[in-house]
Amino acid sequence: MTSADPPRFIRRIPEGDDRERLTCLDCGHVAYENPKIVVGSVVELEGGVLLCRRAIEPRRGFWTLPAGYMEMQETVEEGALREAWEEARARLTLEGVLAVYSIARLGQVQVIFRARLAEPGFAAGPESLEVRRFDWDEIPWDALAFPSVHWALQTWREGAGAPLGAPAGNPGTDPRGATPLPGGVAL
């Protein structure tokens, strides 16, 4: 192998480990694969919630919370605020952590905040087709993008108006985040 050749990786159990890892055949370097962190917010607005209709895949056209992957060099709070701006052109005040969800099948940990608008106004950002406030009975439950959006909205509703306590976790019916949406959609 020359210095211009790319490294060659295989899956094997490195010495002293207990699971397969991507390992370089040439130097033994282990390329660890770790879960991604998703940050977002349930934004309460005049008794309802703010939802974004996705302009990107996966689940383009479905409704979700303003949320997305954290970036390097940012805190979970900074990430949630950035995502709200990118997707909903909304400036938020975070009230605290509403829930932490483990989505093992996707290698995700989701940190969801309860939030309010810090200043008036919102609009669709580049990753949203539209952004809208929904009263509870208007939420398009069959058109929500991901199971964790259902969970977060239910958690928000159960604690509406109450001080935040310990963050909620996965529902007892799906402790590992393994249940797909109805119709077999696994995202």
C-alpha cells in the first residue's frame, strides 16, 4: 500500500473489546461508530404547538418539531436554538429538557426541550415547506414524521403548564425506539 491508497477497513472484534468495530487492516486503527445526537423543541405558542412540514428527506411533506442533528462545537441548547432558526425562523427561549429518547435502531439520542418564542414571528426556513401553529385537536397525527414526535407532543401535553420535572424517556411500549410508524415506515 502506498501513502496515496485509502485505508482498508474490516469489521472485527479488536483485542480487549467485546463487539465488532471497523478496524484498519494496515495499522489497526479502530474507527468507532457512535450514536448521533438530535436536538429539538416542542414550542408552545398560544396554547398550541409549532410544527414544521419537512422540505427534505426522510419523510418529506410530513410534520415534525423544529429539530435536527447537533453540530460539532455546540451545546445541546445551542443546537436546539439553531435548529429552530434554520427550520422555523424562530428565536426561542428554552424552558428546560422535556424528554430524552433513545432510538437504538437508528443510533440516535434525542434531547427535546420545552420552549416558547423569545420574540414574535416564525416562517419556513430552507428545510421546511411551511411552519404552522396547531391547537391540540388540529395536530395532523397521521402525518407526523417520526414516532418520537408523537412521544414528545404527548409528553408536552401531559405536563402542560406544570413545572418541568425529570425528563421523560421512551414510552414503556417502545423502550429501545424500535417500533416503526404505522404502515411499516421505520424512521
